[in-house]
Amino acid sequence: MADSFSCHRTLDVNGKSHGYYSLPALSDRFDISKLPYSLKILLENLLRHENGVDVTASDIEALAQWEPKAEPSTEIAFTPARVVLQDFTGVPAIVDLAAMRDAMTNLGGDASLINPLSPAELVIDHSVQVDRFGTMDALDLNNQIEFKRNQERYAFLRWGQNAFSNFKVVPPNTGIVHQVNLEHLARVIFGDEKDGELMAWPDTVVGTDSHTTMINGIGVLGWGVGGIEAEAAMLGQAITMLIPQVVGFRLTGKLPEGATATDLVLTVTEMLRELGVVGKFVEFFGDGLANMPLADRATIANMAPEYGATCGIFPIDGEAIRYLKLSGRSDEQAALVEAYAKAQGLWREDGGVEAEYSAVLELDMGTVLPSLAGPKRPQDRVLLSDMQSNYREHCCDLSSGRQTKQEDRFENEGGDTAIHDEIVPPPPVANVEYDGQTFDLTDGAVVIAAITSCTNTSNPAVMLGAGLLARNAFSKGMHVKPWVKTSLAPGSRVVTDYLVKAGLLDDLEALGFNVVGYGCTTCIGNSGPLPEAIGNAVRENQLVVGSVLSGNRNFEGRVHADVKMNYLASPPLVVAYALAGSLDVDLTSEPLGKDRDGNDVFLKDIWPSSQEIHDLVADTVSADMFRKGYASVFEGDDRWKNIDAPTGDMFAWQGDSTYIQNPPYFTGMTMDPPGVADITGARCLAKLGDSITTDHISPAGAIGENTPAGEYLKSHGIAKPDFNSYGSRRGNHEVMMRGTFANVRLRNQLAPGTEGGWTQYQPSGEQMFIYDAAMKYQAEGTPLVVLAGKEYGTGSSRDWAAKGTQLLGVKAVITASFERIHRSNLIGMGVLPLNFIDGENADTLGLEGTETFSITGLGDGTAETVTVTAVAEDGKETVFTARVRLDTPKEVEYYRHGGILHYVLRQLAGENEPSRAAA
């Protein structure tokens, strides 16, 4: 590697001399004293990887002289130190690597080159579902069902664990990937041998889950990428990016009595969404950090995707070192982290030099109030005191479909015909018999109350707070309402350990919050079925019911298909709403229920004090718990060890498998890239509105029986109870492409009056499933486009939102704006992302979606704009300009090759053939 600025130095720690690339060594040339913490980490990354090709001296100079207010324009290559995956996105990533080995062989290259070059760790956490709940054996039963459903997937991952070097798997029933990452996998600072020298460098990471940003809480720079981009990173490809703007968020004061870290993060999310931070880094600073535990920082960092930022990072300081030791890291590792951070100017101290930022927000944490967010977006914060009115407002909208319009015509005094206001019938009441009880179910019923998701289960304060609230309620003789499906899904086994030590797990279980699994359950859509009697009552009466969960995502159709209103809340509030059993209540002024003597019990009567929670955290959470919990983290239980897994360097594909199939991305691939061509004669597959999430696009949740995916599984002899979820079948492209754009809440304007995966096939106008229409178009050789509004692709970093789009035959997606990860994923699959010119959209241009589209003027991919011509059936032409969102030269290269994996394959296959590599 080059060292144009002579920055190589040595650092003595723990009796060892570590080489490192010194940032202060740049001070003779550049003033980087006020460079944001996150950009210092990027700067070190460039110094360490300078090679004159991917990283040049001019790249380093550009970053060292960063202008806070300037629009991003300079591209750099970022090389993460490691990759972290979860199984929903990890399985297809390993499927792709296995397919790439086959393709490499077909191209005449060396298949062994398809191998992670840096640590890649996969945590199986997304497959457990809440099939059983509220019983002492729920955990074991759910675990049994999980292994039965996913035997084939797990055998495949066991194969991958042995076939690929630098690849480890954390088995099921261990914890949530981001919590495991925070509590165990993160190094913060690496200290390993490189090229014969002991070196030290910052831990940086990209992950196949958007909430990879949780690791920002301990000072590790990282963010979520699509599985496609993660695969390229594993294969040694740098991630190209524009030097970003950095928004500073000053925190002062401390949380008041009664407020939680969840309330804080929902407030921060609302503020940052309002400012607009998509594509930007966010960095937290200020005196308030002195009052903020590491777990609270991780809670805020976790939800960076919800406020739209690439990352939401905190600096390394004494609190980070305390947490490293508390979570069982060695004293030697903690010493290396502290010494390196101080040597590099990455250490936070009270009264230290304040960085310069592109913009600054400020929050006095003392003003934070108890809050929730919903009913369908995490940035829509609702004060606890406003929850009842918020519920009523949205319930009215959601229940309008069942209202009966009764027109009462009469003549008014002027002799004109008038109509009385419509008469709305009272909401239905369903009388339900369930579990030996009879009760009435109506709108607003909380049918799911779930303590789930890494956002909060990593935070001892809110978890112990929930336990204390449960204890206080149970001691008064209170019980959860019988229609509430309760669940507790800790993010790691350490959580259970400290709940047991505190004597609170019994109290949670007494209210039905039994441990159902160690994984991402309700938040990812693995909430499992509602009890049959309750689910039938909801569907038959079209009830507008709700869920309250301690998660980070509540998009439409995500939590449960029958639950239309979903609110994010702290774990204590989850317990409180389970006790109340309804959203139609003001918990700040109305009782939760009654005690055993018939007296009203209010939330304030059972809410634990901040001091009580603080003392309990100090008394119960210990380093020994973490050391014990992670001592054998990669070994797994007997179920995992006894899986019969295939062997060999090449995977033996099974043609009859409904879980793992060889994807068609590399079929017919040659060493010559396809290049860039105009798109002509295209039809619109879907015309969509604003805030279309990757949950709307990518298959997620349960597989409907009468959907294209369901019909496919039935045709292969799979019974409905064994369908499993879309997420668990991400290794089979046949299932996934059939589920793309099939979310039950998707509203395609080409098929008005419908919800779900419907469209109109053109030019006949016949209504059919999107998949069926796409296959008809493909058979005719007709390319496809998608039209959409603002914030297209928000949400999780679902690579299948791009893979499915490409497999359906979509060549271009034209939107008002994209979320960062999805735009990148589309390019990674060879799909062209375009934006309408500011102020224009499909509606202002008068586009119906029934036109025939042509996209011209892309040239070799470097054009900034293209011309789109839409020809209606009557011959009318609408011509408009669209911006090309191939934002970096590397993205242009990926698009020219048909996708990032094709680019990597050609590079690796041509390494020993310079003429081909140049091509």
C-alpha cells in the first residue's frame, strides 16, 4: 500500500507494538481537528487502503479538506473491515456465492476465489415465529417448529460454514443479530497481523440488515447495505460512495422521570425526519452524552433507518470502555480501544473541541415526554396523552370501507335537491369464546402486545422497567386481557439471565409475557397466527384492531395481515397496553384496569421510578453473564449439531427443493459485459404513490394460499401449514419473484379499488396478479417500468426488493425520490433508477400507466438525464426529462455489467487474463 502522506506510526499497548495510520500525522498539511468523528474514521480507511488506483492521494486530500456545507460530489472507496448478516438476507447471499462459484467455473476461472476475504458473520435470528405463546413451553415448542420448517435452509448454512473461509454462523435460538453484534462480535478496534505486521485499525462494518447502524452506538462506523452489495464487500470490493454531509445532533440534559430511551429515540426520529437526512451521516455530540448509558446510545443508533440517515454514530469515550468491560470483553481489548482512540483524536471528552457540521439540531433530553409512534410509520410520533385521539382519527379512516351510505334526499327551501349526511352504523361487536372465556371484541382492541426487536431488548433499563411494571400490576391482581397475544423475544440470552436474577421473569410470565424465542419476531412480521377464534372475529367483522410492540418497524401489512394499526412503544408501555387491552383509552388519565378489590388502577400507580430501574440495572447486569452467554456462541444446541449437512466446495443443488434454488442471474453470462442500451416499447407494471417501502415491494411475512407463491408451493406438494414465511424462502427465486409487489396493503393505481399484488395487463386492461402479468410481458419480450412517488424503497435493506423487481422484467424505476439502500440495490441488479425532475411526478405529467414507454439518451451510462416518451393508446405523446441516479462512476460500471455481482465475477475471472479484465 502507498503512504503518500507518511502517516504510518507505531502504538505501544499491552506490551505490544501496533502499526497504524496516524490521523494527527496529517496536521502538517491539513487541519482536521474539527472534522466529524465519522469522517475521521473514513479518512483513516483511505490512508490505510491507499493504492493509487481505488484510493488515491487526491481522495485523501478531498476528505481531509471536507466542506461541511458543500453538496456531495467527490467519490471515495470505503473498505469495511467485516460484514454481518442475518439469515433472511444471509441465506440468499450465500446462495449467490454458491451460484457464483458455478458461474466462475463456467467462465474458466478459479472457483476458490469466491470466498469472503474479511470476516463475515451470520446470525440466524429471523426464522423463529410466535406460533406458541403465553405458556412455559412456548420457547421449546417454537424452537421445534422453527427447526422443522427450516431444516433445509439450516443444512445449507452448515454447508456454507464449512465451504467458505472467514465465514461463521451463530446458530438459532441465540439472539438478534444487532444485539449479538453489539454485545459480542464488535471489536471497536482491530488488533491483528496484516502483511507480517501487527496492526491496529477501526472496526467498520456493513450488514445485510438496515439496523446494522445499532453498532454506531459504541463508536463503530457501519450501516446497512443490500445483500448484493454485502456479497461484493465480502469478495473484497470497496463500497463506492460520495463524501457525505454530516448532521450534528447536540444532546443536552438528561431524561426526566417517567421517560425512557424509547421515548427519546422516537423524538429524535421525528426531528431528523423533519429535517431530512437521507444520504447523510448523523453524529451525536454534546454534554448530554455524559448522562447517557451505552444502551441508550445503541437504541438511538439502531433507528437510523427510521430517521433516514446512513448512520447515527456516537464517539468512543469512557462509557464505551465501561460497556466493553461489562459485556465481557477483555481488559486488553478495552485498553487497545482506549489507547487507539486517544492517539487518533477519536476520543470524546467533556469540553473537547466541537466538530463542524453541515447542519446542527439540538435536543434538551429533559423535555422528552412518553411517546409511541404509529399507526403505520416509525417517524409518526404520538404523545402518550394524544394516543386515544390519534387512534380514533385513524380508526375512522380505516373503518370507512365498511360504512353504509344511506342517501336521504329531500328538497330544501330553495327547491334544490339535497342529501343528508351519510348515516354510519355503529362499529361491530364480536362476541368471542376463547380459552374458556367469553368476551366482546371491537375496534381498537390490542390483539398483539410484543416485547421484541433489538432496538429495545438490548437496553436493560427498559427491559427491567417492563418487568417492574409487570410485578407491580400482578401484585395488585391485574391480568392481561384475554384477546391479547403476548410475547417476549429477548435479543440475547443475557436478557433472560438478568431478568431471572432480578426475579422479574416470573412476573412477566404471570402476565403472559413468556419467552417465545431469541430472535426478531413480531417486528419482522413473524408474529405468527392470531388464535383462530380471535382472527375469525377480526376478519368476519372487519374490525380495526391494533398491536403495540417495542420494535422499530410498523409499516402497513408488516406485523400481521389482520392488524391495521401498529404502534411502536417502550417495553413498559407494551405491558401497559396489554393490561388495558385497547387503543381507545387515555393511559394518562383513565385506568388501565382494576385491582383484585375492584379499585381503579392507573398507569402512574404501577410505573417504576427511574432510580429504582437504575439501581436494579447496577445490581443485576454483570460481565459474567455476557462471558457465560457467549462462551460457545458458534456451537449451537443439539438440534443444530445434529443437522445432516452436505459437504464439498461446490453446492449440490436439488431441483425439487422449495427452499434453495440456483438463481438464474448468471445464466448465459459471458466475459463481455452487455453494455448500455435504450429501453423501448416498455409497459408499466405498477403505478404507485409516496412512501412505498421495501415491505411493499419485497416478499415478507406469511404466504397467502391463493397467491402465485402459494399456488407454486401447493404444486410442489407443500401443505398450507408448511408454507413458512417469505423470509424463510428467500433462497428460492421462484417463490420470491411470485411474491414481489404482493404485499396485502400495496395499492397499485393501475388496478384501482384493489389491495395486494394486482395490476392491469396492457393493452387489454385485463386485471391479474402482478406476477402473472409480468410473465406474459416476458413471453412477449416486453420490458417493464415502475412509476412511483417520494421516498421509494424506505425501510429494511431488502435485496429481494431489487432482485424480484429485476426477475419480473423491470428495466427502470422512475420515482420522485429514492431511499439510499434500495436505489443502490436496484443498480446492483442492473435496474436503472430514474427520478422525475423536481416538481414533476406521474400525476402532474398526466401519466395513467397505460402508456407505452421509451427511455433514450442514456449513452454509455454517464448521462445525467434521459428523455422519457410515453405514448397513450390514442397516440398522444408525453415527453419528459428524468434524472439518472447512477451517482458514481463505479455505479455506472455496475450498471454496464448488468449488476454488481456480474462485475465482480468478470473481474475475478479475468485476473489472469489482462485483455479480458480490461474488457
